[in-house]
Amino acid sequence: MSKTADPLVLDFVEWVSREPRAYAEVIATWKTSCPRLTIWEDAADRGYVARETRPGVGLVIAVTEGGERLLRTNGRR
């Protein structure tokens, strides 16, 4: 992993950190027609966010400890 964070990944992780987001909301909000711009998938691959199933809510995307660390390291927390 590089020493500098990708600004869009950082923005995405910060957005999710405000509250776990429903999977459908993530797809709708961060969709793109560009196959090279896969922000939320990049964040998941890097371990900053994870898919979780929550009772009564369903599938959500939530920030991991690694994502929290990324935010702190970059002055976002």
C-alpha cells in the first residue's frame, strides 16, 4: 500500500464512517460507468470497509479498524 491515500477512497471511507450504509445505498451513490473507477471496491479490497449483515437491516457496508486507522492517519478523525 502506498504512503498516501487515494483521495476518493478516503472520501468514501469517511462517508461510510458517519454511519453504516445499506449496500443498495452504496451502489446507488457510488456507481460509475467507468470500469477503472471502482472506489468502494478498492476500499473493500484494501480492508477499509466490509460487508456485514445486520439483523433487521440487512446487508450494510461498514468501516473496519483499518478504515478507522486510515481516517486518523489522514486527519479525517
